[in-house]
Amino acid sequence: MRLLEKLREFENQYIFVKWALGAEYGKLLTVGDDFIALAVIDVDTMEYRETLFIVSSLILEVSIGGSDVARIVAEVSSRMSLHD
């Protein structure tokens, strides 16, 4: 199974992505044919900073679970209002 096929199962979830030019925590927005769209989260303020489009051939590592990702999910969830 190809990486992008597997990542489609995790759209709209928080992940950690490491690629050739950097690494970021964020929300996986879209998985295209040869890229992913990631809404980057500033871990200090828990605000969305930017949206990155990362070419799949540059992706080295993707973490869907783990303590760091769980912390991001908990922080973002605690800042949501009832109307979000």
C-alpha cells in the first residue's frame, strides 16, 4: 500500500510530519495524488499558522499517534468553544 493511500484514512486528524526540509505538527487537510495539505499548528499558541502543501516524495515520517500528537489534540480541544 502506498503512503498516500494510507494517509487518506487519516484526513482531518492531527499528525506530525517530517519531510526533507522540515517537520511540523498539524491537521491533515487533504491528500492529493502526489501531495498532502497540512494546516500547521504553532505548538506555543495552538493557533493555525499556515497551510503547507508537501510533495509526497519528500515525506520521511508521519506520526498519527503518540504522546506529542495527543498533547496537541488535547490543547486544541480545550480551546474550542461549544459553537466550533
